[in-house]
Amino acid sequence: MLYLLALLLHHLPLAMGQYDICKSWVTTDDGPSWEFYACQPKAMRMKDYVTVRVDPAGITCGDPPERFCTHENPYLCSDECDASNPDLAHPPKLMFDSEDEGLATYWQSVTWRRYPEPLLANITLSWNKSIELTDDIVITFEYGRPTIMMLEKSLDNGRTWHPYQYYADDCMEAFSMPARRVRDLSTTSANRVLCTEEYSRWVGSKKEKTVRFEVRDRFAIFAGPDLKNMDNLYTRLESAKGLKDFFTVTDLRMRLLRPALGGTYVQRENLYKYFYAVSNIEVTGRCKCNLHANLCTFKEGSLQCECEHNTTGQDCGKCKKNFRSRSWRAGSYLPLPNGSPNACAAAGSAFGNCECYGHSNRCSYIDFLNVVTCVSCKHNTRGQHCQHCRLGFYRNSSAELDDENVCIECNCNQISSLHDRCNETGYCECKEGATGPKCDDCLPNYYWRQGCFPNVCDEELLLCQNGGTCYQNQRCVCPVGFKGVLCQQSRCEADKKDCDGAHSVRAGLGTVLLVVLALQLRGFMDL
Ligand SMILES: *[C@@H]1O[C@H](CO)[C@@H](O)[C@H](O)[C@H]1NC(C)=O
Ligand SMILES: *[C@@H]1O[C@H](CO)[C@@H](O)[C@H](O)[C@H]1NC(C)=O
Ligand SMILES: *[C@@H]1O[C@H](CO)[C@@H](O)[C@H](O)[C@H]1NC(C)=O
Ligand SMILES: *[C@@H]1O[C@H](CO)[C@@H](O)[C@H](O)[C@H]1NC(C)=O
Ligand SMILES: *[C@@H]1O[C@H](CO)[C@@H](O)[C@H](O)[C@H]1NC(C)=O
Ligand SMILES: [Ca+2]
């Protein structure tokens, strides 16, 4: 019976589609044991797990109650939005509900009564979890699609944002971008950010309601029109730089920039028909678990991978404690069809417990010291357990010892620091006159020129004399007839020929005066 079960499980990966299973109990010549596979969770309707934020405050209609009308029926402005009446309210959550009986429920904005000031709204969706899109994002607009909008995405829970797609009825006018279609992209441009005119032209508000971000069309570039050749897609996702990340998001933001206009210019006498109304936002994707989990559950308010392969973390992004004898790696789709689990491994038993914090895969026994030590520590670490940073690097205080980023380069300025080592907080030792963590600034009264040098002149103590001007604290630019570091010396004084030469060539009044001045100066100095 057990044997049969094992056999059955062993064949499940093929039966259930690709990468659905993380491990199975198999019988080999050496007896039964676990076999591991690259695995990923199923795609889900991500709108069920999203938090939404609509900006600016007061953009949602109904407070105070407001009348509006439609482009089809522009003179019958009897519809009402009233936030205090559940039947007439249009709060943001109606973009994510499930609509039974085909009755659209929708979020709605205020009308464009402030025209010509633009009517702007941001709808931000956050998951607090990396998600890999597996199908088109589909946004459904009631009463017409915006004539200008933009989709942005974040990969770091909203800290940084990047454009994802531009939408306009005239891309050139709205964004100075040529209009393109995703269908025309090629294998090398599959992750291009483009502007499309396909979803913004007026065709009547009932006919075309959706705005798409085309994930399937982009997949089809590799997997063929019906996405039959997924192997090819997975191979490309693995090898093409940035392609996987292109389909990964933690947050999405729709920036609505101009509402539907009904196919004509804005009619100022009836602004009640301009607004945004979104009835649904469909986002289909799977939790990103780095191919180390086939389940993703909603716990404590966010999605979390149920990590296998002795990995841990929200995205299974690191090895569990005591399973760090080799560095963490994401599972791989390759080789087809089962991929590689790249599981984390327990600290090797052969050499006792030689922990290398994931910076080395090898230990070696040093006979004459009678110690086991890690060999070829990576990530700029060193030491018996790769627990120290190499010279010229310092410990990243916000990273754990097994983090790839645990050692940060000191980056001391080569010219103005004494050596390339730094202390535990990254401070370098500076040569005279230099300062700053990396020694790339100068102390006051020093100037920078391939290092820090004491000021030759300045505007306070080391003033240039005789009308000379101080050039970048480096030298005085002296007027004709003077020289010396601070132009303190008359040329006539120092070198008779120089003075005569100048005199004979240009016996202008100025020169004469200078000579007189110089003579006086000599008299002064003689005293
Ligand atoms: C929408 O978000 C963008 C940043 O992506 C911000 O610059 C803009 O001010 C926001 N607009 C509104 C209306 O909140
Ligand atoms: C985001 O998820 C992490 C990990 O599950 C959790 O610790 C954190 O509290 C969540 N943050 C928010 C704002 O929900
Ligand atoms: C993870 O560790 C357990 C022991 O806690 C072990 O039985 C299992 O085989 C390990 N899994 C992998 C994928 O290495
Ligand atoms: C320090 O480690 C954290 C956590 O891994 C990482 O996000 C950060 O970039 C590292 N800092 C530097 C300067 O490398
Ligand atoms: C590193 O050097 C800086 C500047 O000299 C100093 O402020 C800091 O306290 C030092 N840090 C440690 C850990 O010694
Ligand atoms: Ca709805």
C-alpha cells in the first residue's frame, strides 16, 4: 500500500501540471526517501488579498452628495452619489467585490466641476508580498474609460515606483511617446514599457469597458499564441535578465489623469458627465516563493509562502537556521520538466558542525591545527566560519551573518585616506587635512586638488595683497607688477630687468604709477 502511494505520488508532478509539487516520497534501490522538485503556488485572484488606497482625499464622490450624468444621456443629470446612503455610495471596496446577478458595483470619483484644473486620482493596490503576474490585469470602467492614464508598479512595497504602461487616446500628445502594441513586441523587447492607444479611444461607454495590462500577449511571445509551449517561457524567464522581475510586483498604482470625454472636447456647460467609475480590478498571479513553495496562505493580514526545501522568509528567500551550509539559491525551472529544487542543506555532518553562514560550500580539515574551517568564503567574508569581513570591508549592521550583503566595501578615497581599511561603522582613516567617512572631504582651511592641501589664500587671514585675487584657495592671481605667494612682492623690486622691460614696452600711466607705488613700498619696507 505504502509502495503504491509512493508510486502514485512520484507520478503526480506530471499528472498535475508543472511545478505543482515540492517533494515526493519515492523508493529507490537504497530504500524509500524524499525526492525534491522546484515548485510554485497556483495562480490566484489577487484582488481578494489586496489593500487599496485612493488619493487625493475627497476624490471619492458623495461627500457632499452630488449629481452626475452619463455621456449617453448628458442632459438627464438625475443620478446621485451619496456617501451616507449605502444604496447611493461608491466606496473603493466596490472595485474588488464579487458581483452576483451582473449588477455592476463601482467606486466613483467626484465630477470634473473644477475644470480646467485636471481631474486626477491615484488608486494604489498593495499586497505586502511579491506577486508574479500570470494573466492580464483587467480594469473595468463604467461610463467610459479614461482618455489618459498610467499604470505604475513597485517591487519594494511602495518605496520606489516604476512606470508599467501608459494609456492615452493620443500617446504623442499625452506622453510624447509613439503608440505601440504589445502584440508587436519581440523576444528582445518583451519587457518594454510602452504607450498604447488601444484602450483609451471613445467607442461608447457600454461597448468597451476594459483597460488591460497584457501579460498573456507578452507570454505568448515565448510560449506561442495559446501559451502551449510553457517550457520555452519558463526557460526564458530563467535566462533573460530582468524578464521575471518585469512580471513581479508588490504594489500597483493606477494614475487616472483625464476622464472619458465622450469623443468630443470638454463641454464646460455640463461638467457633471466627467468622472471616473471603476467596477472591477482583476489581478491574477501567484505568490513569488522562489520555487520553494507550492502553497501561499493569507496569515496575519498578508500572504505568505509555506516554504519547503528548508527555506524560510516571506518569499522563501533564505535558508532556515542550521541549514546554511551552502548559500541560498532560488529554485530553478531548469532542467525541464521538473526543475531543480536548490534546497538548503543542513550543516555538514562529515566535519562536525562547520557552519559557514552560507558563504561557502566547502569545509576542510587543517591537520596541524586540528580545526575544520570553511574554504573560499564568498561575499567578501573570511574566517573559519566566514564570520568576518575581508580587509577593506565592514559589517553591514542591518544584515544577518548569513546575508549576501553582510560585508560592505569601505570605499575609502584612494588619495586622501591612509589605507583602504575602515572601522566597524565604515569610517576610513584620513590623511592630514581630509575628513568625512570616506575621507573625500577637506577640513576647513584646506582645499581639494588630488587630496587636501592647506589653503594658500582665502578671504579672511590669507588675503592676497596689492589687489590680487584668490583663485580657489590655491593661489593668488597677481596684478601686473606684483608677484609672490600673496602678491606681496613688487616685480621691480625683485628683478630690475623685468621692471625695465615692462617700462620700455608699455610706458603707460598705469605702469608709471605702479613703479612709483613699488618704490614707495620699498621705502616703507626699508623703514
Ligand atoms: C499620484 O502618485 C504620484 C506618484 O506616483 C504623485 O506624484 C501624484 O501627486 C499622485 N496624485 C495624486 C492625485 O495623489
Ligand atoms: C507585511 O508582511 C510582513 C511579513 O509577513 C509582516 O511582518 C508585516 O507586518 C506586514 N506589514 C503590513 C503593513 O501588513
Ligand atoms: C529539511 O530538513 C529536514 C530535517 O529537519 C530533512 O528531513 C529534509 O530532508 C530537509 N529537506 C530538504 C529539501 O533538504
Ligand atoms: C545591508 O543589508 C541589507 C539587508 O540585506 C541590504 O538591504 C542593504 O542593501 C545592505 N547595505 C549595503 C550598503 O549593502
Ligand atoms: C569609527 O570612526 C568614527 C570616526 O572616527 C567614529 O565616530 C566612530 O565612533 C567609529 N566607530 C567605531 C565602532 O569605532
Ligand atoms: Ca464591483
